[in-house]
Amino acid sequence: MQIFPRSANAIARASIVGGAAIVGLAGFLLYMLQQSPYVTQQKVALEQPVPFSHQHHVSGLGLDCRYCHTSVETSNFAGIPPVSTCMNCHKEIWTNAAMLEPIRASYRSGVAIQWERLHRTPDFVQFNHSIHVAKGIGCASCHGRVDQMQLTYQAMPMSMQWCLSCHRHPEKFVRPRDKVYDMTWKADDQQALGAQLVKEYRIQSKTNCSVCHY
Amino acid sequence: MAENNKNLDLDTFRNRFDQKVERTHWMSLHELADEESFFASVSEEFPQQAVPLQDGVDRRDFVKLMSSSLALAGLAACTVPPEKIVPYVRQPEDIVPGRPQFFATAMTLGGVATGLLVESHMGRPTKIEGNPDHPGSMGATDVFAQASILGLYDPDRAQTVRHLGNITTWTNFLGALGAELKPLKDAGGEGVAILTEPVTSPTLGSQMKAILAAMPKAQWHQWEPHGRDNVLEGSRLAFGGSFASTWYAFDKADVVVSLDSDFLASGPGSVRYARDFMSKRRIRRGTTAANRFYAVETMPTPTGTSADHRLPLKPSDIESFAFALAGAFGVGPGAKLDAAGDAFLKAMVKDLEAARGRSIVIVGNDQPASVHALAHAINAALGNVGTTVFNSDAPDAVPAIGRESLRQLVADMAAGKVKLLLMVGVNPVFDAPADSGFTAALDKVPFRASLSMYYDETGERCHWHVPQTHYLESWGDARAFDGTAAIVQPLIAPLYNGRDPIELFAILADDANLPYDIVRNYWKSQRPAIVFETAWNKWLRDGVIDGTAYVPKPMTVALGAIAPSMRSGDYEISFRPDPAVWDGRFANNGWLQEMPKPITKLTWDNAALMSPATATKLGLVGDRGLPGEGNERNLHLWSRRAPMVEIKVDNRSLKAAAWVVPGHPDGAITLHTGYGRTRGGSVATPKETAKGGGFNAYTLRTFDGLGYAVATVAMTSGDYQLACTQLHHVMPDEREIVRSGTLEDFVKNPALSAAHEGPHSGEMSLYPKWESETGYAWGLAVDTTVCTGCNGCVIACHAENNIAIVGKPQVLVGRELHWMRIDTYYKGGVSSPAMTVNQPLMCQHCENAPCEPVCPVEATSHSTEGINEMTYNRCVGTRYCANNCPYKVRRFNYFQFSDWDTESLKLMRNPDVTVRSRGVMEKCSMCVQRINAARIDAEREGRRIRDGEIRTACQAACPTQAIVFGDVADPNSLVSKLKAEPHSYRVLEEVNTNPRTSYLGAVRNKNKEIAG
């Protein structure tokens, strides 16, 4: 007596292939999920105490990055401006804007504003802004076109793979030092310029673990 | 090495391995007793094997925990936890977020200051370094300074004012004090008593004088359990009635004699003295001469074990020895010694005679006044005064003999004369002599208040307890060993509502100023002629006030007739401050508690320390637990408990665990004080036991026996588990691990290699050599000649690298996390080892690292600059690496040892180093965070890193500069030069790991006239 009909053979074959495909697909989906903005928080603008527009301040008014992020050239931390920096201008202009009330309140009371952090590295990652800037990595390379962001968001995935893409091939990203803060700069021939700058700036493709993890 | 390579063939190797080698350096009595079993038992990575969970988690709980963590595991990874950025409202001008700042301040112990530079991250002090401009530091620190950062953030510190144990306010205290003080003040201060530590702070001293001027009948008492009573009395004896302060220039002394002084590792000026002393014994290629050091002492100390000749004597014999020494120079009555002592003395005297004006005789604090007086006379007779030994007036505002002072106070209190008692920074209920009756007398005082860091034994018995500020929270000033004053400036506002002594005294003196102004005003009054603001800023910046060092004063020795006064007995007890918790004040400091103490390597406890022969005599060896002389085997190294002895002094008795120490004199027992606390924080007195670890030696100490006592000792029932790390992480190699020899040996055989040592395989490897991408190749060199084993590096490493402590039960199973340990090896007999070698061992950063290929996840890897890297976020905890490490320097987080919950401890951590979690391996990183910081600075400036620019935490803390870090690719760097020395060796070189860390063999400058 035949328990299995002849068609069972086909089902069995299909299930072997299908099973492998499902596992593979699941793996692929997980891999994609890990890189998706849902996990990396890429392109997610968080609600901030004051809806600060980089687009307005950078593109519109022409403020240099370093006017606010003062320690980007000297420290691991680029620096988030104290309220007093905001008030340098906003003492004079938009003094009654409702949107700026939290800034004025903070300035009056001395209670600091709590901003939502967008670019988060885990505690076991050590990152230093100053050396990247000194070696000719532009702000826009990691932070995207901040000058076009009405609300600031994290432009890049900030994953280790992403870090390594540059640490392995710095020539693809490096730019002249005087163009670091230029949001719009683009090389005519990045390959040629990159190779030259890597040499000139003595850029080592630092991929040792202890460069970032210690 | 390279030239030997061609001679290597199979036969050579075979011969070498067939050869039966005996190592002359031993680590433990077990090893001497039965070498074979010893090596068998320590050759496992974790000799004690796996131990079950000890926290009482049973199977059911385990399953419950596992299932809930599985359920949560899926959720936890999905989203990144939100984080806030909180910038300043108005940013201080000189703060750059992310860059540390350094401020000069000073820490005092026993009234003497060590100048410090404190690293501060955004207003949080995180790491203590020595102040290179301060004479008491020269850039280095001792263990207490290093560990004081933990003391600052200690969550167990007193946090509120208490009245009768209930929480109240400072205002209430002021009201109560004012009401009580008013009538007494009107009566000229009759009935007011103040008890402090010895005061050398100029500002506090002037405040006290003002208080006593306003209240002439008030009494000021000073007490410290390990004070300088005998030093002061000795100087009074020697100089005809005047108190003197004495300091030394060890960099000018060719012959040094120590009579029970631990001047290299504890006490005033020890950090500076260690540096000066060791500057005369840096053995390098071609060195044929060095200073010579004779030590006569009871308990082996880092100082005594660094000596060229060490004579172990029990306390009463040290006094006789001092008299005999004085007799030899005709400045004392002399004394009869036994043959060994006499031979030692004769050789020593000859050396001293030959080094007139270039020698030092130094005496330990606990020696009787007569010995101090004799040393003054001997130094004067040798012409040392003014060249290597300096005297001046005592620095104390009002010098006082602590025991007289305390005796007087107790008498007054018992007679009901004291109406109001203020205790400042003292804990006499715990540490007053047992025969003082302090506690009973204290209860008779109608108003008693204590200002101290912890709600301790004394605080508990006072009506009022006020939390005291930590030195990193307060303004003040303090004097170094040579008198140089430094301003103590705060790094942070008081965390726990603490108050300074200056603030309290200001209230008594009706001074409305704040401590900052009081200190400033004092110094303004001292320097009326200068532009004060400029000078003040310079003092704060430099950490020293120029022109404040004592001026040496000629003092004539006028020594009357003195005679040996110490009673000798079959068992003499020597009381010493503990190397970790001192007099008990650091008992709540976990870093110090878990620090393996020099020589004994005990953690978390003290013990009755004695020689193996004494232990044998007391019947404590063999089956009773201790290894002894002869063949008493005790090979269950990990499970044996220590036997107990009962020590009786007069009618007082103490039961304590016994422990043998090689080099301890027979017939003597050393008891370290500071243990057996009953109140003082969760580390000092854990909740479970409500009693601190160890045994309270103060219960045997009397006014007349502060330093030593004659006792009867007997074995008693019971046993005690001591956590000793001497046999943890032992390298089970039957060949020599360390190299040592006499200076004569060094001249003949500069490599100090042992006879059996064949050629080493050198650079032989199947793998290509590491090429440094950047041109840097980092390495360490450690000079074991100058290492005293003081542990300064171990605690500095703790602070720099956020290393957790694990607690005594975990230490017992070998799970301590110290990234570096100091292995102590002995050579020679048990009763008086001829040589004690300290070999600080951290990750050796092997170029052929055995740990790297066995990691399944590549969590440990090699950087192109030669650092063996440990990447915590990759580690899955297989422990293969630790298992494969021949040096046993890798440490595993078996549990969540880092405290992630206590708020104050979060502030303490070094933000540049990851705080590790459960289940990851960790080890020395060669302070890669410092390397990276220096590299970034150098690259930004477009230059190479300079030699000496990077100093590892251990190197920076080392008082003797034994550890040198640098670029081994640069032949001109200091570290390269040290590696090129003939006596440079690498540990276990024969296993061809090619470590980046090397050592210089230990050399002692032996006198041929003394055997052994």
C-alpha cells in the first residue's frame, strides 16, 4: 500500500529547496533589518525642546559650524553650544518669538536645556572629532547635508561597517582641510585628490581594534 | 640572542628539556616543601577549579531567571536607549568638553602632605597623579593617594548631620553648639575640649591659636594612633628639650641604615625618599657601585626587603641593636648582641665609618624615643647632619605627644571636667589604646560632637555627628615632609553636605569668613609685601608655596644617660599600621581592601604574622594548616583555612588567624591595625556580618605599648579563611622566572643568567614579523632592582582603567580583576631570605601572543603598533585566551563586578575607558587610551610622539620610576635603552612568545663580610 502519493516527491523536493530559501530569506531580512533606519535610527528627526533649523542658520545666515560646535578641532566632543551662544544673537533678534521661550527661560533660570542626542555611539566606542577634522574629513561626510536639514537628523547609519568603509578607504572621502566645513564641496576627481591627500596628511587606514575600542 | 640562533639544534633543545632544573627563586613555602606537587597544583589556570554559584541561587531560581532573561533578550536589542545632551547655560571659559583638566592640590596622611595633580573631566575628579613640582611627590604617589578618589565618591560616607542618630540639619547643629558654647565661652572656655589629629596645616594652626586666645581655658588635644610621639620625644631627648622635625636627602647617601623604618613605602616623605634612594641604585651597563642599605626590622616591609642586608629582629632586640650601634660610635652605652647580630653590626659600622657625611641612620616611628635619640647622636657623630640629615623645629602648630594628650583628655572627661567635646577627623572610640577607658569616659561628656567622613564607632557614640568633607572637596593647606606648604584646593563641591574643619573652627573663633577666604587671609597675612593675587594664582597652579620649606637649624645633640628599656619576652607583639587600611581610616575603601598587601599578599584581612619557626613552635603547621620549616606539607593550597592563635597581653586577649611570613623574626608576631571595625560603611563592616574583616589589634594596644608589647601566645580552636593571592596566577615553570644577583655577580655576569639557562630561541617564528604601520612599537621595561612592591601601580591601574573589585569570596577562588599583580619571589632561606624580588606582571603584549589565535571571535587581536588588544564588545567569554596565556594575566568577569547602579560611582569612572560587563575578558591594555590621546594630539600638530610624552598609569604612579613605557622602535627612547641593558630579560623567554615587556634583573649591593 502506498501511503504517499506520487506528488509527495515533488513536495518533498520543493520543501527542501523552500526550507533553505526560507532560512536564507529570514537571514537576509534580519541583515536588512539591522541596517534599516528602524534599527539605526537613520533619518529620524527627534523632537527637540526647540525646533532648531540648521538649514536656516547655516544656509540662510551663513554661520560657520564652529561658531556653535567650538571644540570640534580640539576635543573628542564637537561641543553643543551653551544657551549663552544662542543668546548672543537672540538677545537682539526674535526676542519675543514664542519658539525661543525655552532658550530665554534657560538663560534666565540657569537651568540647562536637555537636547535629544541624535548621534549615539555605544559606550565601548571611542570617537574623536578633532583628529578626523585635522585629517580632512568633512562634516558633511558623516553628518550629511546639515545645511539642508530643517530638523536635524542622523544622516548616516553610524554602524561599524559604515565607519570601516572610510577607515579602509580614506581616499574615497578625504578632502582638503580648508574644505572641511564646506557643506557643498565636491571633488572633481576624488580618486586622484584622495590618494594625494592621504599621502600629504599622513592618513593611516587605522583599522586596529584599539583605535576605537578600549 | 641572535648570535646564538645558529647554534640551536635539536640536541640542544633536548638536552635543555632533559636537564633537571631547580629554580632558586621560590614563591611559597609549599614550593620549598614539595616542589613536584606544588607545580602540579598551580599549573592549572584556575587551580581551585570551577566553583558553584555562591550566592545561594538554586536550580529553581536559576530556571526562573533564565526564562525571564530569555523573554527580555529579544526586546532589549531593538531600540537604542534615548540619551540627552545637556550643555552649559553659560560655559566656563577654560572648559573644553571632552578634554580633561588638571588641578594641583595635596593630600595629607599623618599631617604630612603629598602634592597631587588631579585629573578632572567636566568638573568630576577622576584620577590622581603626583605633582612633579611638589617635593613630597616629584610626580609619583602612594597607594593611599591613588585610592583616595574612591574615598571621595564612596556612597557610604556620612551624608547628613545626625543628632542622636537621627537625621537633622547643620543649622540645628549650629544652634545647639552655639547654645552650649555661649556660657562656656564666657567662662574662658573652661570645659571646652577639642580633639584633632596632629595639625600641621598653617591655617588650621593659626585658627586654633585664635580659638585658644579667645578661650584660654579650652583644651586642645591631638591624637593619632600611629603618630610621631616617639619621633618628637626622641628629638626632645637628643636635643635637650626641643622638638625637632628631621628629614633626609637619600640622593646624597651612600650608606643607609634603617632601624625598623619603612621609609620607602609609608610615612612622611616616603614617595620622595623612594625616588631619591633608588636614584643611587640604577644598575646599568658598567655599573660597579651603588648605595648600600642595611635594614633591621621585625615585619618584612617593602623597605626592608629592598635592602642589601636585612636583619630580622624582634622589637626588643632592635633596641639593643640600636644601643650597640651607638656604642660602636661612642655616643651611647652599647649593648651585647648575639654572634649574627654582632657580625652584621661590625660590617655595617665599617661601611658607615667609610661613608662619613654620606650616610643616614633612620628610625621607624614606632621605635622608642631612646632609639630615635640615639640615631640623632649617631648621625651627628657621622657628620651627616647638614649633608644628608636635616633638623629644624617641629612643624606642628603646637607639637604634642599624642598619648599624653589623649591620657589627659580621658582623665578630664572621666572627672567630668569636659562639658563640650569636639572631635575633628578622629575615631578614638575605635583606635584609642585599650587601657585608656576612652569610651567609658566619653559617655560622661554632656555635649559631644564628631566631624568625620564616616558615621563610625565614634560618631555613633556622640550626640552630634557632622559629615566631613573629603580633601578633594575642601580648601586648606598642608606641609610636606620638608615643610613646603601647598594649598589644598577643592576639585568639586561637597557631594554629601560635608563641612571642613576650617569651617567648624571658624564658628568657634567667631570668624564669619568662608574657608576659601580664611586660607587666603592667612597667607595674605604671611606675605604682606607681595602682589597677593598673582602669587596666590601661582601657588594654586604650581601646587606649592615657594619659600616655605624649613630652614635647617643647627641643633646640638645633648644626650643624657639612657639605657635600653624594652622588656623582652618569648613572644613580642609588634603593632604596625596596615599597608592597606592604615589605622582603619581606609577600611571602607574596596580598592585598598582588595589590594594584595606587600609581602603577605593578603587581601581583605589582617592576621597574626609570624615566622615559620614560631608557627612550628606554636603547633600551627602541618595538619593545622600552615606550611612550616622542614617538610610539613600542605598542598591543598586553596581550601586550607588558617589556624587561630590567642594572644594575651596583660589581661586582654585577642584571637586572630595565624599566617607565616618568610623573613619574620622568631618569637615575634606582627599585628596590623585598622581591622575589626564595627561601624564604618558597607565595605568596612559588611551588612551580612555586621563586623569588619580581620582582627582588631587596638584591643591589645596600651598607652605604654603602642609600638610593641610582650604577650603570651597559644594555639586555640577554630580556624579562619584568609584570602592570599601569592599563589594565584603562578607561572608553573620550573626554570627561573626572575633574575637576580649581587652587584658582584652583575659585574662578572651582567646578564645575571642562571647556570642552566641555554640560548633562547630569540626571534624564531613561522609567522612574519609585525610591521608597524605608523612606525611606533610600544613596549615596557621594568627595573626589578628598584621595585619595592609598594602597590602604587596596582591601585593607579585600578583608578585609570575602571577595574572592579570582586570581594573576598571571589578572591578566594582566584577571580580578582587586578590587571597587574606584583609577584614576589624569594631566594635563600626561609628565616631570612637573602633576596626578595618583586616582579610587577601585567599583560606582556607578546608579539607571538598565544591568546590571539585561540579566540574564536577575534576579540583579542594584535595592533600594528604591537599592542595585544582586547575588544570587549566582541568577547563572548570562552576564556580560551586566559587558558592559553603562559603569564596568567588575563582576568574574566565571572559576574557583574562593576557597580553600574550607584550614582556617585558613575561620576568617578574614567570616561576614556569602557566599564566592563559580566562575561567578558579583560587585561592590561598598556593604557591604550593614553596612547591614542597622545597620538591624536601629535598628529593634529603634525609631529611624532615624543619620548616620555605617554606615561602609563602604573609608570606615572611609581615612586621609584621602575616602570618605563615608550617606543621600542626608536633606539634613542629610554625604554629601548633599558631593553639594551645586559641584565634585561623577558619572562618565560623560552616559550617564544616574544613579549614587548621586559625586565631588568634585580641587583643587591651585598657586603662580602656578611654571609647570606
